Amino acid sequence: MTCLICARRLQCFLKNTLLPSLIALFLAAAAIGAEGRESAKYIFLFIGDGMGVAQVRAAELYGLASGAGKPSFSTFSARGKISTAAANGAVTDSAAAGTALASGYRTNNGILNMDPSRTKRFITVAMLAKDRGMKAGIVTSSFLNDATPAAFYAWSPSRTDYYEIGEQLAASGFDYFAGGGVTRRRGRRGDLRDIYDLAREKGYRVLRTREELAAAVPGAGIIAPGAAGALPYEMDRPKGDLSLADFTRRGIELLDSPKGFFLLVEGGTIDWACHRNDAAALVHDMSAFDAAVREALSFARKRPEETLIVVLADHETGGMTLDDRTDAENIFAVLSAQKGSSEFFDGKIAAFRKGSRRTFEDMLPMIRETFGLHALSDGELEELRAAFGQSMKPKDQRKRDREYLRRYGPYEPLSVTATRILGRKAGIVWSSFGHSGAAVPVFAHGAGAHRFAGEYDNTDIARNLMDLLPSR
């Protein structure tokens, strides 16, 4: 711990100077580490965005009933729980949470790797790993310049400065970016240079197909966007499209090197499913996330003394709870009946709204088919009918008062009403469409895993990871 304390003191000093960030990275890296201390040569950090305790339990129950079994990380021997508050509030967003996990410092919501005054920059564990000679990779089902992945390679006073964050991605020197694509890659007005072109000038290869990625060899940096923005929800993923696990497995192969690597993998659409209160989309995305964790476990079996796998959440989303109706058989029977995400159903609503026959009776068969809602009470039918009435209005004509937002949030009223009714039948209750201040779980396996057991602050994640990085 002495080395870590010295490093953090040096980091505080460097933050208040005008030294170039590369010099700061070099000195901070030199301050950490001593021969013979505990370290991990291969570090995996998996972030299930929005994944609280209830989300994990729902995935466990669904997996048990489906025959797939519990998520692999549920069996890890080291288990912990972290607090999630931002510097300016009890409920964090992904930018402040990502900053805490990546750098070990709290900041205000909306800020990436800078202090609340937006004048001082923080150094992240991924930057330090890269400076030690390790390779660094980022995989996400969200878009690559979204808050959580960006927290590991970028600084920004605002998480929504997507173009500027994308410029930093291209200049980061990280070895592997994959999963979702870069959003707003030509700026807000579409009149700036394409981020992918900037990345190519820095030596990156932009690989857009399964075949290109499969043929890639280690060397120059790789950006492998599987979509224009985020990847689709797992239950909507077209057959043949690369999964989060596919991008993770290929990343491991390309990053493997004598000095090791740091790989961040984010299940970003877990959070999006929870925002929508879509429990079926959630459990499918949790399964896809766990499949990526299993790729890391497969690697770890070959190098058990040198590999650390940490699985956690940045915050909880939706205020999700399970009631006394929730058991494995019921949750599987109810949620497996849903055939597409609520976002997928939004498209059906948009098409229906343009048609000539726009009655609830005409829409009801589509609701039943998509969500498996074949047995509905009179009260549930009335909920759906009221939501249908709102969904048939043009969006600018909906009265978005407090009651409207309580019922539907910012989402398509009919879609979110259907997912909430389905959730209740499975014993799943949502209290909001936003984040909560709940503590979230941590699971760890391998070298140094014991450091992640117990209850502690989310900033301790970065501090422990930094302390476990190998010496130069």
C-alpha cells in the first residue's frame, strides 16, 4: 500500500502542474510498484452497466430454469459490494461512476476524468497499464465514445462532447476498440472530419466485417465497430452478427503479449434495458455479458497465477426489485415468451401509427405476439389501452406532465407499459426509469482477487487495480 499512497500523492501533484500528460503518465507509473509485490499480468475488468443485485439474481433464476445455469461470475469466490455516489449527489451517472472506477477519484455527474471544477485531469488504470508496456483494449455493447468506455481513455468536461471524445480515442494509442461504433463521428452537424479517418492517420485499422476481424494479426491498433452506434439488444441481434463474447475473444487473441494486457468489457445495453424496464431484454443481455466473462475464464485457466478477472456494475438502474412471486420456473416461463425488445416493438408502433386502421383492437394481437401477454386482466387491458392512446399521438402533442413521466418516462408509452406488465407477472417490479443510489455487487477471480471482497467505495476499485499492475 505504501507504493500506492506514494503514487497517489505524486498524481495529486501532477494534476496541479502544466506538465504534458505523457510525462505525468510516465512519472505516475514509475512511482507505483516494487519488486516482489502482488501483481496481475492480465487484467480483465467487466462492467455490467446498471447491473444491481436484483438484476444478477434475475439472471441467475432465468439461467437455472433455462438449463444454462447461473452466470459464471456468480460462482467467483471473492465477492464484494461498492457504494456508487457521485461527488455532487447520492445517485451517479455513468460518467462519474466510470471516472471513479477508472481513476480512483470522485467527480460530478456528466464529467469524464476531470475534477468537479473541470480544470484537473485524472490518470486511469488503463492509461497506466499502457504506459507500463501492457496492451490496452476496450470492448462495449454501447457506442465506443459513450461515458463508461470513454472514462478509461478520455478526459472531457462533458460526457456529451462525443466528437472530442472520439478524437481522443483516435489519439489514445490503445490497441483494440471493438463492439459498438463511434457515434457523431463527424460532429453534431456532420461537418467535421470522420473520426475513423483520424484514427487511420494514427495507424489504426478500421475493420468492419467478421472476416476482416478474423484475419487481423497483432500489430497496429484495431477499431472493430460492429454497428454504427450501439450493438442491438442480444434478443434482437441478427443471426451471424458478432456478439459481445466474439469481440472479447478476438480481443484477447490480439492483445496477448509478453508484458500482458488490460481489457475493459462493458455490457452497456444492460443499462439501456433497465432504463426501459425491459426485464426480458435484461436477462438476455446479462447472458451475453456472461458469455464474454466466460471467454476471460477460458484464458485464465491457461495462466491462473497471472490473470485477474473483476466483474462489477457502475450503478444500479431502474430500482429493480423481486417480489414473492419470483422463482426460477415463473421468471423463465414469463420472460421467455417475449420475442423482441421494447425498442424493437417501438418500430412496430411507429409503422402502425402511419396506417389507416389505428384501433387498440387491431394492435392487441401484435402486443400478445411480441410480449406473450395472452392472459390479461381487465385492469391490465385498461393500462395498455391508455398507453396505446398516448402512443398514437405525435410525440410533440403528448402532455408530458408529472403523471405521464411517472408512467412512461421518456419512452414509447405502449412499449414500456407492456414490459412493466410482463415484469410484474414474473415478480419483477421497477421503481423508476433512471439510476438509483443502491450499492452494487463485485465479483473477482484470480490473482489479487481477495482485494475486492467486502464493502468499500467505488474509487477503491481503481486503486486496487493500479496497485496490481506489474512493475515495468
